[in-house]
Amino acid sequence: MQTTLPRVTRRAPSGPAAVSLSVSRSGEERRRPRRVVGSWLLHLPLILGGALMLFPFYWMLTTALKGLEEASAFPPTLWPTVWMWDNFGRAWQAAPFGRYLLNTVVVATGQTASVLVTGSLAAYAFARIPFPGKNLLFICFLGTMMIPVEVLLVPDFIILKNLGWYDTYLALIVPWMTSVFAIFLLRQFFLSIPDELWDAAQIDGCGRFGFLWRVAVPMARPGLITVGLLTFHGAWNALLWPLIVTGSPNMRLLQVGLAAFQSDARVQYHLWMAAATLTMAPMLAIFLFAQRYFIDAASRSGLKG
């Protein structure tokens, strides 16, 4: 035997409650256009700034797809009249681009791996291991960041020349095997690790190195990825130091190799921009893939320290 439940109907509020509800709705409707206008006023400068930042990339890509005459014409055209897709193939064949790419990958990978290892060890020591003069030594480390790189070019070159490392991978990798910025950033992450985890690890018989690789390093993964990407990016775009310590075409990096697209008579602008696009594309793809780690590292690195 089924029982039928009585239907409950909601009545619209009446009296003072209805007046209050209508007043709140009308006030919200009046504020809505103001919010829309305020949102546009806030986002319009951001949109204009983003367009301004993207314009050089747009100009590089469109110039890479033009012919030589159109790329050198004045006033310039904002859009290619004839799409020259074969410029990328011609730019790749105009110089030993494969060798440049191999050298750059080897140097960037070597520098990144070295910075991650040395930076992790030094940052963990400054953050978690007590020893005399730790803060003073860390301040001295930070003080080296104020020394311009150009001041050290001549003495570093003389040292490498005397060691016989000129025009070798050692000259491109060894001077950049550590980074004070990497030590500083990773130290902030290691400082944010609770002391209770270290106490628990000691109870389980874990030592300093075990705690570093099993606990500290996994918790500092956003910082490690950020340091790795910044180091790889710096090595990928390096120009001045590789130009000084290398002499043969077989040891050129990508940025140095871009000079091969210049001639004594005339600059090949369209091929130059095509080569620049090929050089920039891998780093742009890596950055778009890992940009969330940059945000995570920036938000967490200032928690303590």
C-alpha cells in the first residue's frame, strides 16, 4: 500500500522580506555594469601589453616567410605577399645547423645537470646543516652576484687558455657548473621543510644524504625544475662566452652560428629570421609546457628565509 506524501510548495516572500529582496536585486543589477567596465579597464592594459610583447615574435615569423626583396623593403609589409615556406629548409642548409644544435644540447645539458647537483648540495647545507660561519659564507656567496660577468671574462679566458681548454666542451661547461642564484632559490625551498620530517627520518635511520634525496629533493621539485629550465635557457641563448672561448665552426653554438647568415655584401634577413625561429622554437615549447612550475616556485620561494 503506497502512501502519498503531501506536496510542499514554496511561497514567494511577501511584505518587508519581498521589498528587501527586490531592493538587493536592483542594487546588484546596478553594480553589474560597473563591474564589467572595471574589468575591461583592468584587462585592457594587460591585453595591450601582451600584444606589444608578442609583436617581435610575430615580426620574426612573418619576416621568415618573406622573400629577400620583401624582407628588405621599406616601408615594410606586415603580412607576406608570397609565403616562402622553403626559407626554413634553406636556413638549415646555409650552415652546419645540425652540428650547432648538437653542441648546444651537449653544453646546455651538461650545465643544467651540474648546476642541479651542486646547487642542491650547497643549498641543503646552507638550509639544514649547522656549521660555524654559515650565514656569513652565504652572504659572501650572494655578494658574488653583484660582480659583472664582463669583469671576469679576461681572467677566466687566460685560465682556460693556460689549461688547454680553448675550443673544447670543457671551456663551455666547467665555468658554469654552479650558480649562486640556484643555491639561493633551492635554499628557500629547503628552509620550508618542517623540522619534524628530519626528526622522523632520523628515527628511521636516515642520514643527511638519504634525507636530501628521499625527502628534500622531491619536496623541492618545483624549484629544481625552475632552476633547470633557467639554466638550460641561459646555456641555449649564450652568445658572448661561447664566442670568446671557441674558434672553429665545429664548436659553435646556435647563437654564434646565427652569424653565418650574414655576408659581406648584404644581410639575408629572411633566412636570418628563419634561423632565429628554428632556434627559439624548442625553448618556447619547453617554457609553455613547464610555466606552471615557474609560478609555483615564485609563490613558494618566499615563504621563509
